[in-house]
Amino acid sequence: MRIRALVVTALLAAAPALAEGPRGEVFSQQGSASFDSTNVRGTDVNMSRQPDGRWAGWLNGSFVTVSVDGNTVRGPNVSLTYERTKKETRVHGLLGTGTIAITVPNEPKGAAWHNFRLEGSAADQDPPVPQMIFALIAAL
């Protein structure tokens, strides 16, 4: 009985952290991803911020570990940059042996044409990086 009480107490203590829902979400016809300050989860993505500040996990079928430098993430076989202008949102760079080039017009008509829907902080003018990079790639 005492062990069961300890497990219940531990779960209740962790409940606020577990209840912290996604801060942003990216949807497309091909997939989706949601994120908060420490995790990105969804179709083809399972990334987490590590205690040392790097991000590690699975992205499009590959295990990656990256460091964040402003709007760019870099690691072995990874160099991806997020840019947002008045006209468009872009993610571009290298992932493994492939080139990534995602461009989504910022106007609602353009986003709908590309079948993207951004919710929460993903729709903000300045969404969190690297979460937005991982979510956009995973939603394709």
C-alpha cells in the first residue's frame, strides 16, 4: 500500500508539468506537430530540449542532435534556418543528405493554398525556434 501511495503522490506532483499543453501547432494534409517550450511531437517528429540546451530526438526518420544559434539549428548533417518576412515564412537548409526548402506565404489565402494551418504560438509573428523549424518539417 505504501508503494502505491508513493506512486500516486509522484504522479500528482508531476501533473502540472504533464498538463502544460501544446503552445503551438502546425497542421497540413500530410501531417501535424505540436510543441511547447521543451518538446515537439507529431507526425515524423519527437524532439526534446536536453539539460545542456541542445535538442535531440527523431526528425523525419533520422535521429538528430542540434544546437540552436538564433534562428538556425546546427548539428552533424543538419543545418536549418527559419526566416519570416512580411511576405512569407521559410525553413531552408540541409537535413541528412537532402535539401529542405519550405516556403509558405503569410497571407491566409497562401497558407490555405499550401494546406497549412498554424495555431497558438505557431501563428505568432515571432514563433519559438527551433520548435517551429521541427514542426514545419514534420508537417510536410
